[in-house]
Amino acid sequence: MHVNLTDDERAFEQEVRAFFRDQYPADIRAKHNAGVPLTRDDYIRWQKVLFKQGWAAINWPVEHGGTGWTPVQKYIFANEIANANAPDMVPFGVKMVAPIIYTFGTEEQKQRFLPDIIESNVWWCQGYSEPGSGSDLASLKTRADRAGDHYVINGTKTWTTLGHFADWIFCLVRTSSDVARRQEGISFILIDMNTPGVSVRPIITIEGEREVNEVHFENVEVPVENLVGEEGKGWTYGKILLQHERTNIAGVARSKYRLNKLREKVSQSVHGGTPLIEDRNFARKLASVAVELTALEFTELRTLAAVAVGKAPGPESSILKIKGTELQQELDTLFVEAAGYYALPYIPEQYVADFAVDERIGFGNETRSSLIYFNNRKASIYGGSNEIQKNIISKHVLGL
Amino acid sequence: MDFSITEEQSMLADSIARFIDNDYSFDKRMQTAESENAFSAEVWKNCAELGWTAMLFEDADGGFDGGAVEMMLMMEQFGRGLVVEPFLANIVLAGGVLKRAASAEQKARWLSGIVEGSRHAALAFAEPQARYNFANIATTARREGDNWVLDGHKTLVLNGGEADLLVVPARTAGDTTSTDGISLFAIDAATSGVERKAFKTVDAHGAAEISLRNVSVSNDALLGDEGAGYSVLAETIADATLAVCAEAVGIMRTMHDKTVEYAKQRVQFGVPIGSFQALQHRMVDSLMACEQARSMLLRAVMLRDADSADAATAISELKFLIGTSGRKVAQESVQIHGGMGVTWELDIAHYFKRMTAIDILFGDSDFQLDRVAGLN
């Protein structure tokens, strides 16, 4: 039992660090650090850099272009990408739909979809939730009716993150109502967003930005070969996907980076004032979050170590989701506390590419702290709300 | 990065687990707890015969070279079994000071008996005015001819009633809270001027309040260099803190498991109470607390074994987490057991009391958080 990295792992860490230092495009870095939302093109340009390096799909099997990295290497990579404050791969293609395709898809589907995902040629989005189906996802009503060599899709998907950027959407749809369990009537299908009858409408979220959408399907014809796996097995596939999603959304390395930034920030004097870190209450709150975060980092490492000896990420990944999002949100609130009055100005036009950072009201990204806090209340709601996660743990881990 | 343990370590954990399961029933534990004895001499003899009292000492001192991992594995099992025998007081605390500070001659005289399990010792690390700051020492030692004369008051001396040997930190220079000027003395408990009031703690461990009045000991009672005892004390208390945290992780998991089991058995309103979501989510919270605590324990153990400069802070971080989340797990376990949870009859109540004691020992969660935040 030991915490040390091997010489090879240290060398790997240096390699990854150098890559982010040298290959992460300076203009995207500057924008991202300044809290300016990235464009579709920014994301794609950056993801193509990762692809060129061979690091676009680190968790994929090697035969499809994955890295074959050990858990420790993946941990190092997560830390380095967070410390560079570089964006992760947008998850919907590479982390969400691709594992379903390479696990349950046909050879044709693998050849057709996987290369465009790993090369960021095609942008994917997720069609799970519906206006009437949130936590109770199995109640979903979007229908796929078989008509010859295609399905006809009718219904509405919602909370579709970056759906306005997307070329394709993967959906859970109802292919049958005539089943013993409603889960058995659900199928997993891939839909080209350019198909007639697909429309995307924005949802403006609490902080005032467009991140999510509603996607409507009106008599959308989708070829049967776009069904993944067996008809009626979509729920099973989707559950597996959600477990992948849960391990991804703990965001420990990102939270560590943010914690360090916050500590730096509150250690500085503002206009000659006393640094906030000298406030005993704040210092104790910060220390408390740091301890929980360190513990979660080791919980994640233990999960990775278990995966390394062949155990799949199981329901215990729900623990990472719950604790990870709780800590993200605790950090959000500490950033708002640290901003004080500067949490209040609502000036979104300060966060566009050509607005000089030192012309902003507030220091750096301070006035963005409240917007991030507002927006990130989603973290304990998406991917199966934290209450749903507790139901899952209760049933599958505790056996209650 | 490696979370696996060796085969020898695994065998050690298994052998203690077997002992707990086969020879240390809750009833047997309670017989000792409710008797006049602070521990069972028979059980202690057994611990010695199985090599457990020697485990954490160096080969040269007659031990088995066990480190933080071995200590963790043992304490976790002792926690699970709610063991009252004074492993912490004898081996980790008193033995911890002696193995670090004693000369070869002093080790032969005092430490070998501890390693063999034949001698009982105690470390008087706490004083009434100090709360959790173990550098706060008002007890004095002054030279008188070739002897040292000690005066002062020590509180909550674990195993203090049964100990033949008292390891006593006393001030030979400096202000009451100075880390310089602390000297360590090994004193026969029968020495004139040593007055002991033995008692049991709420969690059934033996302890004593000890006053020292003109206690005169010869110069060879001094352990290590005069005035340089702080670092030895700090290292020993760090080990002891880690030890009770490992014990706490064993207790938390046991309380959690027993609670989940109870919730499946206990029927109210015609259904097991475990079917109620209000209780399910709280048991999930407890599970998460157990896992987080275990993660932090493994980290602290690994840093300690690596002699990392971060180990001391890691142990404070761990103790803070144990103090807060351990209390939560313990309170929820009692709550979900309902009225039975507050009866003397049920083991849950006694685990609860041990968790309460562990939060206090070596500094509670507030104290530790201040240390982590650099506030004390």
C-alpha cells in the first residue's frame, strides 16, 4: 500500500503537462480563463488537437482508438487537464453514446459512427429526459413506430445540453407499450438532427444563458439500422451509460483546481482590505470542503483501482456523483461568498471575447461567480438527481 | 499508487477478525466492561501469545516491524469488536514514546515487557488546563542533586489505573505552552508521591486521574534528551490519533451494517422499516460517510508509512472527518434502531459511546479543523 507515483508515471505526468502547456491553443485558453463561453468552433478545434495527440477517447478500447491507460494514468490526465483549465471532451459523443455503440452496436454502426466521434467531425447530444419524464425516466412517451424499413418518431426531448450545436442525437424512445414492464418497451436509437421534422428550441436557464434545449420530433423518419442493439433493450443500455456518466461527473480534479484558485483569491487583499482567509469562519469552511474533496479523490482512486482489476463501475459510482456534485456546489457558494458585493452586478456583456478583462466591473471573473452558482444548481439534478442516486444505492448496494 | 495489502498483512487482519468473531463476543466484552477490571488479563495474554503486542515494534526491540498499515488493520478489527483491552494505551502511546526515546538500557528495563505483553504502561499526555494541546504542560520536573523531582496533575491517563509504569511529560524549561523544554520521564507507578484515582470511562476503558507531589526519580528515568520531548510526543500522538481513527472506521462500518440489517428485520406498519425512503436516504448518507472516512484513513496511513511531510496534516484532516461524519453515522444508527438504540442491552449503544470518546481523544473535530486551517 503506497501513494507514490512510479518513475514512468512521473514521466507521463510531465509529458501530459507539457502537452497542455504547448498544444492547448492560446486564444481558447485566454477566453476560457476569462470566463467567456466557448463557441462550437472553439470546442471542435481543441478536440481535434486532443485527437491528433491520441487523447480524445482515453477510456475507449484500444482497438477503437482508446489509450489503454492505467487508472493512475487516467487520474494524472484528469489532474493535468484540470490544472491547465482546459475543457474536457464534450461528453455526449465520446463518453456517452460511443460506449453504447462499441458495446452493443453492429460492426457497421461501429465503422459508421465511431471515427467521426473520436475525430470530432460529428457533434452528439443526448435525448433522455422529456417534459413529463424527469426522475421517472421510464415513463417516457416519445414514440418510435415501425413502418417498413424505418421508425417514425414523435415526441419531445428536453434539457438537451448544447443541442443547438449538435448534428446527431441519441434517444431513448418507446417502441412498444404492450410489455409487462414499461422499461421493456424502450429502445435506443440514433437520429440525424437534419432529418425533416426535428426542431430545436432554446431553454434559457437561471443565469440567463442558452445551454440547454427542447428537441421536438414530428413524424421524423429514422432508418431501422439506426437502432442500437435489440429493440426493447434500450433501458438496460441507458442504465449502463448512466453509470459511466456518474463516474464522469464527480469532477474531483476540477474541484481541486477551483479550490486552489479560491484559496489564492481569498489570500489576497482587495483594495487594501483584510484578506478573507483571515476570517476564521471562512477559513474553516474552506478547510472543511478541502478535506471532503481529498477524501473523495481517494474514493475515486479506490474505484479506479477496483476497475483496474476488472470490476465494472457499479452502483457505487452513484456515491461519486452525489458527493462530487455536493462539493462542486459548496465551492460555488464559497466563490459567491468570496465575491461579496461583486456577486451582484449582472453584466453578461462583460463576458464576450472582445471585452477587456481589466475594464470589467469586479475583479477578473468575480461577477460571474453568482452566475456559475445559479447555473450549477443543475449538478445535483442532472444525470439522475441525487435523490434518485440515493434510491439506486439503497436498492442495489444496501439491498433495501 | 497501490491500495492492496500484502499476504502477511491480510493474514494479520484475518487472525484478529477470527479472534473477534470466535472469542470476543459482545456478551464477553460486556462482562469485562461491567466488572471491576479495566480489561481481561486472559484476553491480553492471548494478544501477546498471538504476537499482536509485539507487532508495531522494531525487530531490534523484539517486535515484528509493523507500520501504519498493520496498525490500521489491527485497530479496525478492535473497533469492530469494541475491544476494551488497552492496546492503544500500552502499545501505541506508552510503547510509542519508549520505542522512540528510550536508550537500549531503558528499553531492556521497560519496553521489552510491553512488547511481550507482561508489563502495563500508560502515557500521561493530558492536563486539565490544556484541553487538546499536548504541548500545554504545567507539570514541572526540577533537578535535585542527582534526581529529578516532579510536581503536577495529569488527567485521563488511559490505562493509568493498571499501569506499572507511567510515562510522564513534564516541563524542565519554557512557558506552559512552549514546545521547547518538555522532558519525558519513565516513572514506576508505585513511586512515593504518585497518587492515582482510577476510573472507567463512558466507553468502559480504564483510566486514571493522577497527581504528582514531590515525586523523586533518578536521572535514568529521563527518556531522551532533556527538554527535547516534544517531537517524540508529537510523533506518538500522531500515531495514536491515526490508531483511533482506524478504530473509528471499523466502528462506523459495523454500526452502519448492523443498522441496515436491523432496518430489513424490523417490521412496523406491516412492512420492514427499511422500505421507508426517509430512512433509506439516511442510511445511504451513512454509507457515503463510511466510504469517505475509509478513503481518508487509507491516505493518512500511506502518507504515514512513507514518512511524508504531509502526514501530520493528513491525520488531522482524517480526525476532523471522523469526528464529524462518525458522529453522524453513530447518531443515525441509534435513531434508526429506535428505542432499542438507547438501551444498555444493545451493542449499538456501546459503539455509540466509543465513537463519542474517539471524537474527544487527541482533539475533537473543531480542534482538528483549526489545525487543518492553520488557525491554532
